[in-house]
Amino acid sequence: MVAKTYTVAFEGVEARLVEVQCALAQGMPSFSIVGLPDKAVSEARERVRAALGALAIALPMKKITVNLSPADLPKEGSHFDLPIALALLAAIGILPPEEIESLVAIGELALDGRLTPVAGALPAAMAAAEDNRALICPRGCGAEAAWVGATPVFAPATLNEALRHITAQAPLPQATPGEVASAPQARDLRDVKGQERAKRALEIAAAGRHHLMMVGAPGSGKSMLAARLPGILPPLSPVEALETSMIHSLSGLLSEGGISRTRPFREPHHTASMAAMIGGGRSARPGEVSLAHNGVLFMDEFPEFPRAVLETLRQPIETGEVVVARANAHVRYPCRFLLIAAANPCRCGYLGDPARACAKVPNCGSDYLGRISGPLMDRFDLRIEVPPVAYADLDLPSRGDSSATVAARVAEARARQSARFANHPAVRVNAEAEGALLEEIASPDAEGRALLARVAERIGLTARGYHRVLRTARTIADLDGSDRVRSPHLAEAVSYRLTLTTA
């Protein structure tokens, strides 16, 4: 008799169902696992053997073969321990075979029989729901997996609890969804002295998910401004939270017993490799651009990133997804992020300061910012210069709106966009509108068209730049509470493309 149960193997953010088959045969006692397992899966033999020994269950003196089907799909990770143990126990007659056939199981076994949390519980629950099966996972993964809601999730703490549940000796209650309480935002926009134009650009970027480039001398507050962006962004919607958590679950970043409604904020160092930024490695794992999905990707010292890394950002910015191709994997990850880039005006950082500028002015500035290609720079909707703050300004009391006030305006603008795009499920914010939809929602009036014509003639506005100006103007109009894009909205949107275009 062949006993079987089910588990999953991961391809990107998708979980593919894997049938775990176990058969006993006469012959030299052995325990083998076949079906393209990696080292972690092959080592499951010893973990399963020790965990069963802790329950005083001895393996029969027979040839034990475990097959992971489909056999041509690579199997990676330690989450195969629990399904292998369940299939083996059914094969030797301890568990009823018909019960484990209705389950999808994931979990790593400790040598004493405890179940250790594993990555990927959320995609596994999605796969179980699609196949109309229940999920058994470690207790530490239950709150995360239960968010799917379309399938029963049971979360035992030990192998013994799992066995007693399957045999109905001590049924487990279904796991309940857990949500990580976000810590109160301690960083407030009012902490930033001066920089009112930069704060305004930050508000527009948050309202419409427009990419922002900040250039300024060291100490002018670029990183300080970026760090306060999460405080003005609205929380993730349930759909966005599920999308983002699928990626974080696959990467093992959901370790607090549930998912979070706080938007991700990723700030990779400028020495990050291509695989770290875009995704890759032996198993094509998601990179920083995907981990920032529905959140913020802050890249400080932007020109210092390797040229190849910067250029690979161009396609993800436009399409909202990235394809990681490897010899043994070809996976697609979503990556709709808000890019905030910060840079010094030159290598020494004091290009605009006549008292401290180096002898290479102005060539040092053009050489340094020249590391950012024109096509990549064209993808920034907002470009601002962040001037140094005078000591006299630092000594003044805080002024301007607080993060809570700005966040309320951003939330209202996002609500307008949600209502506008209710019949367009692929579009959520103004930055994603294109084609006929963009012409419909952001068509300028006659005065605005005349302004755009003069701007295009003066600075050579590209087709991409023209559409990005319209999107930005639409967001400014939303913040202004206007149903139409008017000339002042376009004028402000254009002003954010002049700063670095004409430099």
C-alpha cells in the first residue's frame, strides 16, 4: 500500500501542490527520499526518525521509500518534514490513510517532536484552499496562514498534537488570523526644520505613489525626510496586506504571529548586489524591490549604487513586476513600490556652497549625477533640490503640519483615487494610470494645454515626461479637492521636473 499526503513547493510567490507518497517494501532496511530533493529535504530522514523515536515509535525493518511528486519539480526547504512523517505513519498503520489524504501539511520537526515555524505558510494556505484541503502547520505559522480564510487551518505545537488531532483523540481548534500591532510612529514631519518644498513633494509622492528624487548637500535632511514618509502613508488595505505578506512569508519575514498592515519601508545599502536588489540566487528569491511591494524603497546615496543595479530598476518602475530568470527557475514577482532616491550634488557634496566647493566645479556635479542615466532620471515624477538648513533656522521652534495632519490629507486623496478606479482593478493610484484612462482623468483645460506646450518647447519634455506630469497634476488636484486638473496644478507638477532636468 502507498500512503500519501500533500505539501507545497514554491515557485516565486506561488505554491505548487506536491504529493508525498510513502511505500514499504521487503528488502534491506533503508529510508530514501526521491523526487529532486535538496540537502534540507534529504536530511528530513534523520529529523523524522528522531522525532518518531521521541514518541516511542520504531520504524519497521523494511525498505522505506518516500517520493515527492511531481518528481521533476525541485524541492527545497525544511517544511517537508511534517508531511513525510505523516505519510510514513500512515504507511505503517498508525494514521488512517484517508485522513491525511485530505490535508496539506508543512512544518519542520525538531528532534524531540516539536514543530518549528517555516517560511511560506501564507502561500501554502492559498494552495490548500484552491485544492479544497485543510492545512496543518506549526503553531507559530497558524495566525499567518489563517488570513486566507477559505480553508481550515490547524496549528499543532508538536508532532504528537498533530497525530492526536488527525486521529480525533484531541481535535484542535481552527487557527485565527493574527495581526501585528504597528508601533506608534515616533518620527514626525514637524521635526524637520524648514524644507517646506521638500515636505510638499513628499506629500504628493505619498498621495499618488510618485517616485521622488532628492538632491542636496550632506546634512540637509534628505534621509530625515524619507524616514518620515511611512508616517504619512495610509495603512495597507486587506488586499494589499495579503499581497505584501505573501512575499514576506516566502522570505521568512513574518515572525511575529500574524501579518502587518504597515507599509514596508526598505532601505538597502548602496553596496547591495543585483540579486539582493532585484531578486535571484540559486532559488530565485525575491529582492528588495519586491519586498518593498505596496511600500517604500529608499535608496540613499543613489549614484553610488552599481550602474547595472540602477539600470535594472527601469523596467520594474514601469511595469510593477520583475521577472527573475535562472537556469533552474523562471519566476515573476510583483513590485509596485514608491521609490525615494537621495543623492549629494557631487562627490564632495558641497557643489552649491561657494565657501566649500571644490576646484572641479561645475564638472564634479555633472560627472557625479551623470551616473544616473537620462532614461532612469526621466522615470522620477518629482525632482527637488534640498538646500542646507541654516543654523538660525535650526534654533527656531517647529513649524508646519504634523505627520497626522498630512496623513489625513493623503488618506483623503487616496480615497478619491480608490473611488475613481473602482471599475479598474489593475489601477489603484494615479501613478498607475495610462493611455485612455489617463487622458480621461487628467485632461488639462485650454490654459493648461498652452502651459504644457510652452514647457515642452522650452525643456524638451519627452512623451513619458508628459504623461508623468499629467499623473502628478492629477494627484495635486486630488489633494486640492478638485475634480478637474487646472493650470495651477499643472504648473506645480511641471516645477518638479525643472529642477534637475535643466541642470
